[in-house]
Amino acid sequence: MNVRHVLVLPDRDAAEEVAQEAVDRFGLPQEPQLFRDALAGEDDAEDAQWLVVVEDPQERLDTTSLDDLAAEYEGWLEAP
């Protein structure tokens, strides 16, 4: 089973930093994917959150550690 963890970040810079830090900190084989998530009804880029999607095919990543990483950049781990 392939588990995906979604970290929500306030902006693109934070998302890029979290993606790189996740690779370094958790030894990920590939960098997580980044997605822009515009808030409902908003077209302004200032109102967009960024998602960092971390693939965890072996279910070895600790969700508390992922949430702590996101929190360092004013984000959070989305509940499954």
C-alpha cells in the first residue's frame, strides 16, 4: 500500500524548503511533489496554500515528525 502524506504550507517558498528538508531529514528517495491549492472562491495568488505530497510506500514515516517539520514553516500535516 502506498501512503501519501500531505503537508499544507502558507506559500511556495515554505513548500520548497519543506520538500528539500523532508528529503534531507527522512532520507526520501525522491523529492516530494508541490501543488498550489487556491482557497475556494479566491483567484488571488496571495490566498493560495501550497501542498507538499510525500510518498511513503513502505509506511515508515512518522506522522508526528512530518507535522513537526510542517509546523517549523507555519504549516501542518493534513489528516488522512
